[in-house]
Amino acid sequence: MRGEARNPLRTLWRSWKHEITPAGKWLVGAVLLAALGSVTVQIAIYQVLCGVAGLMLVALVVGTIFWPLVEMHPELPDRTVAGQEATGVVRVRNRSWRPIYDLVVGLFDLPPSIAEPTLGETLPFVPRRGTASVPLSLVPERRGIYELPALRAYTSFPFNLFLIGGSRAAAGSLMVLPSFHPLAAIDVPFSPRYQPGGVTLTSNVGESPEYVGNREYVPGEPARRLDFRSWARLGRPVVREFHEEYYCRIALVLDTWLPITRRGQTPFPASGSAELKGAARKRGLPPSPDDAFEAAISLAAAVADALDRGEHLIDLFAAGPELYVFRAGRHTAHLDNVLEILACLEPCRSDSFESLAPELAPELENISAVVCLVLDWDDSRRRLAEAILEAGCSLKVVVVREGETTEPVDAAVFGEPVHLSPQQIQSGGVETL
């Protein structure tokens, strides 16, 4: 019963918000004021009430008669970058026998992290069975994957007081990649390591296996290396010999662990509502841990971009609600694949290193260097760093945090860490790493 009681109010609020133009809202307010002052039909304000109400009634009746029956084909981008405008076009075809006047196409009830767009251009006239195009733009404020609400078509004819219509079309989804400021350089000490199956993994990234000559067959060698022409000419088994495959493989480990507070909640929800954050800053509250997480996401994208410009393989390890392990390199996968994973990541409320360490350990013998982007430094993060060093990998620790870490980082063991605040990263103040 309670849900049923709320539905009319929700419908009324949606109609007030989306189906009444600013001029119509002023007129509705004028009607309410006139109704409060209309004690008797003898005073002039009663005639004002009747005139304004009659104008609204005419607008509703005429708008209903010219109800737009259209077919819409949206051509919207399937991905964009947080903070950037995504612009598309909606193709509209009039399916009715009558023309359409003052046609408006728009998206309503968008998620809070996507700025509510202004209504697209009003088409003054669409002939019967005619077609037209309407530009549409969105400005997402936060990374993620969003299911867009249905496109709606309305007419504001005749007096631009109400938006009347009911035609809808699916708008699809929008992937919002994390925004980042490119790094000019990244200083990571590494050395090439032998990679079994390197040709398949890298597709000619770095040093490819090179044919260096033939030699006699040794029992136990794979048959695919046999050189049958040389065998027929010399009368004994001969195999081809290749130069081994060496290249640099760098792991990017992203910390997603945001422990819950004593009250069992984080200061902000995982979705990172911009409205809640803004209100908290106005009240003078400290920065949210979610700010550090979003900054770490942005920095991870910048590091992946810097490494992608070199002759390196990039392995991304991130443990959130799900464990993400992704290998990318030039000629095999684009940087966009890494950004797509970063766009989907959410904070993990339990110790993510428990699931991350077993996945990373078997790969360490083939990895040249590891860049760890951590949100804090404690015992579990220290144990992971020790395992990386014991495997012979170079290590670079970057702490993204406002203030001191829970435990100090032993610079003598793990090297001097890079300590960055979320504000430094989001403002583009980090040029080298």
C-alpha cells in the first residue's frame, strides 16, 4: 500500500520536472495564487484565474490533437571520457498523417553522475512522413557504465507550456572511461626477461625470436624445429636454432581496498555521488577515501598510457568485487582495453590482497618490474611488496593518500615511495613518476 501511495506522487513530480516548461511552471504558479485569492466571482482576480486556466486547457487540448507519433534512431557514442561532452544525433521520422510542430527530443531521469542535458534543438516543423535530425549531448561526471533511459519525443505546441507526447526509443548504454593527465615520463628500473611463448603473447613487441642457424638434432627436442630439407641433404637430423625471446613485461598493481569505518560505513557510497561530496566539503568534512580511490584510478590510466607508448607489455592486476587480470601490449591490445577495466572498478571493502597475491605470484618470474599504486601501507601490502622483491622484480611504490600511511614505508627495503595527494593527481600536477 505504501508503494502504491507513492506512485502518484512520483508521477506528479516527474510530470512537473520533465513535462512542464519553465513558462508553464510560472503559469501554474499564477493559477494557484489566483485560486487562493478568488473568494468570489465578483473580484477581478477571478477573471484572471479563468483566463489563465482557459489558456492552459487550450494548450493541453491542442497539444493532444498534435500528439507526435515518431520513429527515432539514436546515433549516440558508446563511450566517452569523464568530464567530456558526448555528442550524438537522433534521426526522427514522422509516422503520422499530420505534421508535427515544435518537436522536442531528450533524455530524462538520467543517473545523478550524468549532468541533466538541456533539451535538444526544437524542430519547429516536421512534415507528415518527413524526417529530421536533432543533436543531443551528455556530460558524464564520473567513470562507469550507464544504461541510458529511453529517448522521449514531445511537442510543446502551441504555447510552449507543456511537453506532450509518448514516443520512446532505446538509447543503449554509455561507457565512461576515466579521465587522466598524461605523464611525460615514468622512471621504472627494469631489465628484459626471457618470456616463453613470447611471439604469441607480444605479436612482435620488443625482440622477436630470430633464426640464427642449424645444428644437429638432440634427442628430446620438439619435432617442429626439424629442418627436413637440411636433413635430406646431410642425411642426418638437423634442427633450426633461434635466438631466445627477451622483452620487458611490467605489472601495474592497483589497490582497491577501502576498509569500512568503525560504524560499518565509508564516509561516502561506492558510487561516489558528486552531490554528496560537494555537500560534505561545504560542511568542512575531510576528503573522502573515495577521492583517493578515484585519483588512483586516474593515475593508473596515466601510467598505462605512458607504458603503452614504449616497447613494454602491461599486466594489470586489480582486485575489487571481482579480480581483474589483463595483459596488454602494442599490436595485441589497445590502451582502451585497460581503460575499460578501470572504468568498471569499484572499491573493495575487504582485504583485496588476499585474492590478488595468489594470482600475481606465478607471474612474477616473468615480470621485469612492478608498479604498485596503493591507498595505504600496512602489513598485507608490505607482504605483497616483499614477495615481489624476492622474485627478483624491480618495485616502484606510489602511495595515493591524503596524510600519513598507517605504517611507514621502509625506504631502505622497498625504495623511496612516491607520495601523492588526490588533489595533485586530479589537478594534473603530476608530470613525471
